[in-house]
Amino acid sequence: MIKKTACRLVAVGALAPALVLGGTGTSLADDGALWQQTQARATIDGASLKIVRAYTDGSGKVFFEELHFTADRNGATVHRTRSGASAG
């Protein structure tokens, strides 16, 4: 029960700002990211936030990351996919 409540609180904390600030956006981020795109969607049944970004770790490796947060009446889920490539 505590885990489920914690997941819901995390999801609300992650989704609420994105839903308030806008539905979709693409930007250059300042935290080392080369490119970032955000998509937010809210319905009566739940909410979803998807962040796709490309960033570098400073050593020549470029990483692609997709984070997908969802929340509904049954709880919250977080799905993360990350892949990397190096130049040379």
C-alpha cells in the first residue's frame, strides 16, 4: 500500500508541471542535453508524460533516452529506455 501511494505521489509530481506548462515542446536543454522533446496528455482516466532526449556524457558518447510516466486510477508506472553510441 505504501509503495502504491508513493508511486502515485511521484507520478503526480512529475506529471503536474508538464501538464500545466504545455502539451508538447522541443527544446535545447541546459543539463548536457543536445535535444529534448516533451509530450504531455491528460484525460479523465489518467495522465501521461513522455520525454525523449539526446545527450552527451562529455567523453564522446551520445545517449538517447526515453522516459514515459503514466498515472491512472490503478497507480503509476515509469518506463525508461536508454541507448548509447560512441564516435570513433
